[in-house]
Amino acid sequence: MLKNIFIIFCIFSLLILFSGCNKTISKKDKVSGLSKIQTSKEIKIAIDANDFPPFALKTPGGYAGFDIEICYDIAKKMGVKLIIEPKNFDEILPAIDKGKIDLGIATFTITPERNMKVLFSQPYFVTGQAILINKKYKDIIFSFNDLNSTDYKVAFVKGNSSENSLKKLMPDSRFFPVNTTDELVDAVVTGKADAVIADLPFCSTIMAKDGGENLYFIDKPITFEPIGIAVNKNNFHLLNWINTYIRQIQSDGTYDEFYEKWFQKNDWIKYLKK
């Protein structure tokens, strides 16, 4: 009798165990992974909906830029259709976490805080924060140390890694948060802010567009920031593929081709908003 009870108990325990496993598997199945991409024959990649040249910008033919080249090349190498999903910058990581999109390619600086939500690939670009100031300060402000004063108001895009840089390097400055990069540039041009902190390539692009009419560029970066591709925290297979892809394009000349087109040539500047 005791033996039968023990057998029944074991069977019941196994049923509970497998039931829990099935729930876990089904939950993971809902998350976008490499197998799902291969089955659906499409990959959904989120980019920043706001222009962030030369990484991403709107053109008459759609989005273009360094990041967009990588998006299309990933889809090509996977043999699937690319679906680009423009989103506000602060909406991308939550969408990845919920499995609504497969990848986020939007110049994400790899930070411990962001790694709590998603996985990141190895860096595919290394940048740093730089300073743009209103031209009237070009003989007064020479570094972030000069901005560390209540005399100056410094603008930044909310949710961007520049916010952390500001608080650490310029705690005495007055801060002026904005929602988009367009608002960021407008703030310093119109005098709502005295300076902006943003990624160095972005600052270089804005200076090329401005031509020195309203702005002055302090081109020495004040931080070191590796940029990675964001992946759902359960998708290790997809992350492995992305890391292999990055190493491949860096060794076969593809990366150099993209870099030359978007960072060493300026044909694309004609698409910037005036």
C-alpha cells in the first residue's frame, strides 16, 4: 500500500514539474529569437525615429545611415526580410524586453543599467560625449570644467547616456532636458541653453550642417562609450549570431565600406533639415 502511495506521489510530482517546464518554454517561445526569425523569414529591428546622423536619418527614399546599412546587411546575411520599426529612443529597450522586436540598433551605449533589461552585443562602434556651445562662448568655454557652473545651462536628450555624464562631470551646471535631437540643437541655437552634450559623431554632423554660423564645437571627447546592438535577455543564440556577424564585417572590409560612406564622405548632408 505504501509503495503504491509513493508511486502515485512521484507521478504527481513529475506532472507538476513538467507543467512548470511547459509554461517556461511557452513563455520563452513568445520571445523573438533566431529560430523565430528563420521561421517567419523576417527580422524586426527598431531604430531611433528621430534623426541621429550619420547613424540614421530620413531621406526621400526612407531611412538611411550607418546603422541602417548594418540593419539591411544583417537581414541580407540572414536571408530574411527586414522590417524597420522607428520608435522613440526610450521605447526601444522596453519593446525588446517584451519580445515585440528582435533587435535594437540605435547607438545604445552599453551600460550596467541597460544590461539589467537587455543583452548587448560586443561593441560595433566606440564613441564619446562631446560639447557643442553657442558661438558667443567660443572664447570663454574651452572644456566641460568651464561649464561646471550655475552660470550655464546645458541641454541633453532625456534617456541618453549624456545625462549620466552631465551629473558626474558637471554637477553644478543647470540642466535643460529635451525629447529629441532636433530640440537639442534648437535649444543652443536659440539660446534656451548655452551648450549641449551629445555623441561626438552627432556633434560633428551638426557642425558640418551649421557651418560655424551659430555653434562652436569642442571636439575632444569627454567620455569613452562603447556602442552595442540590443537583444532580448533570453536570446543567447541570436546574440551569438550578431557577435559573429560583427567580427565578420570588421574583418572582410564591409565595416570599412560603411564607415567610409557615412563618416569620411559627406554626400548625405544634403538630406539634413535646414
